[in-house]
Amino acid sequence: MSEMPAAHAAARELPPLVELTQLQQRGVDCVFCGITLVPGDVTDLGDQLADVFGTAVTWFPRAHPRCLGGVS
């Protein structure tokens, strides 16, 4: 799994949590394209905080490097 530099993390805004499937929220599917991720073709976007009905929750989005403008 590749690590994304903090400067690159701000390059693309994450979709709203409520618009994502459970698998995208859990980091199983790409947060941008929705396709299932495979080992070696993943960028961890870091822990994210979201307000869900007044409660702060942590979620763990991941993406394909190509969805972030990288090469995969």
C-alpha cells in the first residue's frame, strides 16, 4: 500500500461520507470510482473525521492511485 503525502491529499476533495457505499467508507472500494481495491494498487488517504447526526466518527478512505492522477 502506498502512502500519499499530505500535500497531495488536499489535491482532490473527498466525496461526502453520506454519498458513499459502506464498502467505500470502510476502504474496501475506491472512494472515487467505487471499484474494489486490490493489494499493491491502493493509496491510503488517512483517517478522516466526519459529523454523522451530531456524532464525530472516523472513517478510512482509500483510492486507486490513478483516481488521484497517478499511474497505476
